[in-house]
Amino acid sequence: MGYAHTASVPESVLKTLSRYDPLTQQLLFSRGIETEKEAEYFFAREYESGLHDPFLLPDMEKAVVRILEALGRNERIGIYSDYDCDGIPGAALWHDFFTAIGYTHFVIAIPHRHEDGYGLNNEALDRLAKGGVTLLITVDCGSADVSQVHHAKGQGMDVIITDHHEVPPVAPSAYAFINPKRPDSVYPFAGLCGTGVAFKLITALISRGNLALPRGHEKWFLDLVGLATIADMVPLRDENRIFAHYGLLVLRKGRRLGFQHLFRVMKMNTAHVTEDDIGFMIAPRINAASRMGAPEDALNLLVAKDDGDAGRYAKHLDGINNERKGLVALMVKEAKHKLSLRSSIDEVLVIGDPAWRPSLVGLTANTLMEEYQRPVFVWGRDGRMVLKGSCRSNGGVSVVALMEKASEAFLEYGGHHMAGGFAVKEDHIHTLGEALNTAHQLLPKLNTETMRSEEVDAVLSLEEVTPTLVRTLAQFAPFGEGNTKPVFMFHAVIPARVEVFGKQKAHTKIVFRTKSREIVAIGFFKLPHEYSAPLEPGTPVTLVAHVEESFFMGRSEVRLRVIAVE
């Protein structure tokens, strides 16, 4: 992977951003922000004025009227969410909302990956109907469930879909279909996650209904919205930036028992939780519930009101996440062995094994996509003996578009540009690779070589790595998809010491000395000899790294996170 300095800021932009220092100007420009108004919105992260009117979303008015009607009639309301770290926080969001308004006549249903698969399914709908549900609200699913919505209507249920996935050519005929990606949507921002869409519906209900909630109470729900927004890797721009920012603030206050106990198990300091902690520590444990067992375990953690329950679920999720890591590592190893026996790797990589768990193939697909830098489809066989899988794109082409072009091979499919899920017809599994590669030839491609060239935001000296720089960078947080962490290059820096650390001695620590102090650079899961340039004391290198503030044993430290050594 190459590293090139980002384009310099044009003179016209420098003038409009003249109130900011040169580094801030550069970082704003590299994020596509070129006017003072855009910069003010970006930095403000203002909750009250920064969010869009929820009634601009399609069918919002219909949905609000119908739900308020159901509340007034004491109808049994069903919440049907996806089983991942977008859907489950959304289910917990509805639980907290109903609890806050004193409404108890609701039920939450979450499909099990192995038995039910993704999205609505008729068996679950039948159970809900028999349980008296007359109004069903989806979270993070439903956009592609045409026949299932029809079935639900036949069972006497009105269906309100809240989702953010791509809308197929034929959309379900739900009572209300709230999705910012609908072709007829006038909503200003299409990048919400599933829980984000659900939150917009809840805020609309609060604004219209006489629900006896304290003003601003919904802000306490933002830990769930922020968790889902960061975990689902939607663009952290516009409203999502606000949700992620305030979500982290609420999360750090530690009001939710489940998070308190989960942080305790993970030996994390609640007060310093970051978006990285969500992505690498919290979300995998929430997702482990559905991958390794029952998704309700994650929901129960998020809504726990008892210390004993919260502690039990936290330990359980931590344990099964460790088990999940081992199984995925083994699956990746087996996949790489299978690929090593092939004479060549196709433009669309398709691989699978009937013994592989469909609940884990998405993680395997992601690892293979990062290594081979091409679309990857990985399949296994579920408990119902159905061939199911997950797919990931490197950005060059949409996996949904690929599946649409090869639709004859699939029983079902769905997702968005970068990721999706599918079920394959038994008699098409051996020709799936050929069908997807034929489809790939017919679709327009983005230049992934350009995409893989990392841009360096600025060249710095080690002397400039200070708490002041950290405070400047903090204005740009939270970081994630669409707002990546700033990348800096340090030329001709000389390591004073190079060490390995960690229980397994799997990480690298480089110590540099400046005129005034030592600066530490950390490279996780990479040893000194594995970098592309020699890492030895006294030998100058070019370092590419993030600048971050680390909190360990109650002590703050400004350090570098190594990306590359050249």
C-alpha cells in the first residue's frame, strides 16, 4: 500500500477557512469541508439544531399516527429486529422507550441466525400473530421482505418497516415503509443505520404524542444509537456524527448496568471509552450472542436492571466472544489453504464449506477481502441444511449489484454496497463463482488502486506530537467510516529502543527521543521484522502513524499508533 500526501488546500479555501490554523484547514479540506459554514456544523455536533426533521422521512406521518393509535388502544405491539449490533441496540431502544412511557403491552422478537436467517420469516410472524400482535415494527430489516410482509398482513398485522438497507425494485407493501434510501425519499441524509432510523421514529412519536416524558429524556437513549452507528460502520458524517458524539458521552456516564459490567469484564475505564473501543471491544461481544448462541443474551445485557443479571450476561458474552475468535481463526486458516490449491484467484472470490457456520462466514469474508482486495463471498450450511453466506466488497463494486446480476443462483439476498448476506440454491453452489464473475464483468468498477492509496494528512516532526495536537484532533472525533483518523508521516525518525510486548509478545513498541522527552509508538499484532523497513535502534525510518491519547493505569499518554514503516 502506498502513502501519498493529500492535496494541498487551494487558496480560495484557505481564505474561507482563515479563522483556523493550517493543520485544521488541511484536515477539513481532506474531509471535503471547504466553507466556514460547513466547518461550523462539523465542529458543533449540535444536537438540537444539527438533527433533521424526522417527518421528512417517507411514511413517517403514517407510522406516527398508527403507533399513537395503537398505544391509545393498548394494542399488542411487536418489535422485530435484526440480530446484529445495529438491530439489537434498536430493539433495546424500543424496550427503553416503552418502559419510559409506562407501556407494557409489547414483545420483542429477534431471529436466530441458524434457524430463522436474516429478516422477517413466516414462522416467527405466525408466532407473533398467535400472541396477539396487531402492529409490527421492524428494526434494521424488512426492505426486501415482500412475501413476508404480505404474509403478516394476512395474519392481521399492520407492518411498519424501519430500515436502512438498499431498497429492491419491488418494495414490500407495508403499512408504512421508513427508509432514507427509498428512491422517493426527500430526507437530507441517507446514511443512517437501522437504530438511527428507529430513533428518528421515536423522536417523532415524542414530538407528536402526549407521552409524559421529561423534556430531553430521549438523549439517554443515545448510548444505544451511538453504539449502533459506530458498530454498523455507516458514514460518520451529518447526523451520524452527532449520534456517535453524544452516544459516547452518554456511554461514558455509565448509567446502563450492562455496559458497567461489560467494561468491568474487559478491564476498561468507562470514562475514557472511545469509538475504537466500540468497534474492537464492545460490538464483537454484542455480535457474538447471535453468532455463537442466542441474540436475546445481548438484548438482555443492554436492558438489564439487576446487577446479578448484568454481570452474568457480561461474562457470558465475553466468554463466547473468545470462543468465536478461535473458530474464525481456524476458518480463515482453512480458507487460505483451499485458496492456495487454486491455480488463480478470480476477480470475485467465492469459497465455502458445508461444515462452516454461516454465522461466522462474514468475519472470514472480511479478512479475505482485506487480504485479497476484491469482492469475497463465503458460504456454509446452517442448521436447516440451507447453504447460506456473507459477502464483502473492497469498494470497487456493490455486492448487492453483483447478486442482482446473478439472481438466479440465490434463494434470497440483500445488504448494501459493502456487505450483504445470501442463501444459495443447492444446484447452483458449484457454479456460483462463475455466475458472480460473469456479473462482475458486466458492472462498472471504481478504481480500487486509487482507493487503496492511503492519503497522509500532514508531515509532522516528533516535537509536534503534543497534548495541544491531541486537543486539535479531538475536534474531529469521533472517527470512523467517512471520517477516518488523521494520518501523519514522520520522516527520518530514529528509534532509540525497539521492544515487543503483550502476553503473547505479539506487539511492537518503538521509543523515540526528542530534545525534551520520549515518544512511544505502538504497533499492534505486528513484530519488528514484519514491517517493510528494518526497525532497529539507530536506523532512521519514515513512520506513518495516528496520533492518540492513551489511558493506562490512570495515566494519560500522548503516543503514536503505527500504520506503516517505510
